[in-house]
Amino acid sequence: MHYCSMNQLTSRAVDESARRNYYRLFMLRNAVIMLIGLGIAATIVIFRVSLPLQPLLVIVALLVALNVYTLVRLRTGRLFSDAELFVQMLLDVVGLTGIFFHTGGASNPFVWFYLLPLMIAATILPRRYTWIMAGITVLCYSALFFIKTPINSEHALHDSGFQTHVLGMWLGFVMSAGFVAVIIVGMAHSLRERDRRLAEAREQALQNERLVALGTLAAGTAHELGTPLGTMAILAAELANEYAGSESTDLKKKVGILNQQIGRCKEALSTLSDAAGADRAESGHPMPAAAYLREVIAEWQTQRPDADLLTDIQSPMPNCDIIAERTLTQALINILDNAADASPGRVSLHASCNTHVLTVEIADRGPGLSDEIHDQLGRHPVTTKREGLGVGLYLAHATIQRLGGTLTIGNREHGGTLLTITLPLLARG
């Protein structure tokens, strides 16, 4: 089964959201163009007011052309950005300003249309775009109020009551713009933050479900492997007794290794089976980080005696205590196993700490990771080895994350992979 990465899901969701907003802007502009046309017709036919038709028709034609372009983008375009939406709304503001200038300026009863692009920006665009839109709409409205327009009547210019009314309209618009820019933007930001946290929670829930499924499968597998391992242990013991008096040192050594590996398997299965591993695997204890890392390396080298490991553990590492638990040990051993399997040469481990964090870097000289595998690591089991199941690194990532740490993987400049682990240190009381 294929799982998309969080980045891919987020990118698709953002692009789809921007496309929907682009479509809503297209439909809203259609409605505004129709209202402008009906308003011009009603003013001329019903109220018999002479309007400068030529500039008005040119502005309407430009708005129509802008909407035709928008329709073409919706059908053929991709990657709709916030910046493009903002530019389109700025062009709408310019068009509205031209319409209002030729139809009464600030005294036009539909001047409140300036609030439409401002409210849209507050709802769907980042905060900085909203503040810019608020400033531009207030400047455009103010310009209409103070600049003489073609159809201002002498009555309108000298009637103090009408001027007070227009001034009140302007003041009300400025207050409304401020309200939208402050209150609505805050509410929209909170909603977007909530959606982001919900998306992260859903991703974490999916990851937890996969971990539970893996745990259930592992417990069942442990139960099934118990009988054949017991049989193998009996046969290995019989072989050891049979060749106890043999002069073949090599054969004795091989039988001993076989017994040792069977013991390791039985211990691992016992840890896994005992109360789902909760009491034995996750009951950690405080321990100096340097000593813990040396124990892990020593245990790993008994399993991989032929592996070439270069260690660089800063010594002394004062006040660097961590929670040492079996699951973390298994995670580090899995990571070292992967590095040794991938690297034809030496594997290196470097550890250091500051006041709060232990950092462990494990580098190999293998072929590195492809971009596709790199994006999937930590999201679900994935492997580059023909015989691997891809579970080890996935569980290591989950274990380190559960302990409050991070695990990042990247390709080295001269070949190979660099894996960086950070773990929080225990606070000294």
C-alpha cells in the first residue's frame, strides 16, 4: 500500500484550496460586472442622469477581459498562489475606483463595494496581504472623497448636510476596514491554525494506527516463532554435546555462535511478548549518555563483529544524562545495522551534547537515498534492501519521536547517508 507523505498531502490541499478561492473570485467578479452594468443602465434610463459612457465601458471591458483570463487559468493553469489572488483583487480595486470616479466619486451609494476585496483578503490571504489591501482601499476611497469627480453637482459641493453625510460614509468605511483587518484577520488566522493542527493530528493518528498494527503483527509472529526456536535450541544443545569431545575447534565455534544467536532471538521474542513490551522494553532509567552509547556499541559489535565502526564520543560529557530504555537501544542497533549493511567501508558515529540535547550522528559510505525513499522515511515502512522489511527504521523513528527527540536523514556530499538523532537530556535538579 502506498502512503503519500505529509508534505505531498499539504501541497495538494493548499493548491486545491487556492483553486477553489480562485473560482469564487471569478464568480464574484461576474456578479459585480453584472451589477455595474445594471447600475449604469438604471442610472441612464430610469434616473436620466448623464454618465461618461466611453470610460465606463472601457473599464467594464477590462474587467471582463480579466475574468476571461481567470477562466482560462482555471481550465488550464496549475499552482494558484496567494500572490496571484492578491494581484487579481488589486486589479478589481483599480476597476472599482475607475467606476466610482466616473459615477459620483465618494458620494456613490455603492462605494461600500470596497469592503468586498478587503473581506476576501482577510478570510483567505495571509495577514500582510490584508493590511496592504486595507491601506490601498482606504487610500482609493480617500482620493475619491478629496478629488473632484466629473459628475459632482454644485449642490453636492455646497450642501453642508450632504458633505457631512459623505464624510460620515468615509469615516464609517475607515472604521470598517480597520475592524476587518484586525478582528476578521485574527479569526481567519485562528481557523487556519486550527486546520493545520487538525491535519497534523490526523497524520499522527494514522502513524499510530500503523504502529499498533505492526505491534499486533509482531506479537503474533513472536508467538508463532516460539516453538521453532525452542526446537532449534534443543537441536543446537544436542549438537554441542555431540561434538563436545571433538577436536574440530572450528565446528565448536560455529555451534557456539548458533547457540548464541538462538539465545538472542529468544530474548528478543520474550521482551516483545511480555505484556506487549510495556514493562520490560519501555521501563527506562537515567544513565550518563556516554556510558549508555558505549553499552549500545558494545552490544552491537557482539552481533556484528566484522563491522568497521569509528566512534567519536565527546569525553567527558558532563551533565548529559538520558533515559536509557530497551526500545531506544533496539532503535540505535537497527540504525547501526542499516548503516553497516549499506556501507562497503567504515561506519562512523559521532556524539556530542549541549545543555539540553544529545546529538548522535551516524554516517555510512553507501549509495545514499533516492528522493522518493527519502520522502517516505518515517512515514511508513520502506526499505532499500532486497531481504529487508523496512520496519526497523520506521520503528526507530517512532521510538525516538516518542522520547521527545528527532531523527533526520540526508545524503552526504561525497556519497553515503548521514543520520542525525537528537534526544532531550534529563534536567539536573
